[in-house]
Amino acid sequence: MQHVPPCHANAVQWTISAQGATQGLMISVGIASKRTCRLPTRPSVQVLVGGRTAAVRRSAFPLGAEEAPRRVIGPGRSVWALVRFENWCRAAGRVALRLRLGGVAVVQAVPGGGSPVCQSRTAPAHVGVSVFVRR
């Protein structure tokens, strides 16, 4: 089997979109590459609100039947993952994602991504991240 180099965040094409989802923010993260490269099972994601790293509880976000990750991308082989951000009870602000691949981080603004609604001041803010699956 041929060695496939890791993908680097600054050498792939990112597609970010978002929509409100029952008081939370559902963010779709798409990745394409002109060169074949290997991904981790899930994206490494930090949420930024108003330019500052958000303190959140993290967990896996299950996709159900499509839970088998796609690990290699390249020409004609792209992926996406979902990031669900919910229960933000601090100062509102624009949301961005700090995404890390291959030891390199990039920051991508979330279009239309205002911070989600505070549902409970006694519960922490939460971010769930799915595996990468084929597009």
C-alpha cells in the first residue's frame, strides 16, 4: 500500500456553511484537495466567538448510518463533517472555526454564523463534531 501524506489545513479547499437548528448552530465543513492526502477521522475544531476561543464541552456528533469515515481525499474525492454548536450563554458575536490538519491551523468565518441561543445557564456550551464522510 502506498504511503499517503497527511492533509495540511493551508493546502486544502474549505467550504463552510451554517444554519440555525433548534436553538443551536449547525455548521457544515467541506474539504477538497487537488492532491491526494490523508485526514484524521474527525476534524480538529475550536469555535471562536467574537474572535475569542469559546470554552465548550466537546463530544462526537453521530451521523447515524454514515458513521464510516473517509480518510483519503484528492481529485474527485471530497468530504464533509458537521459541527453543532449550542447553548452559548456568554457575549454574542460572529462565529468562526479554527480548523487544524497536519499540524497547521486556519481560521474560517462561518457565513451568517451568529452565536447560538443560550438554553441553560447551568449547562456548559457544547460542540459536537462528526466524522468526515464522502460528499
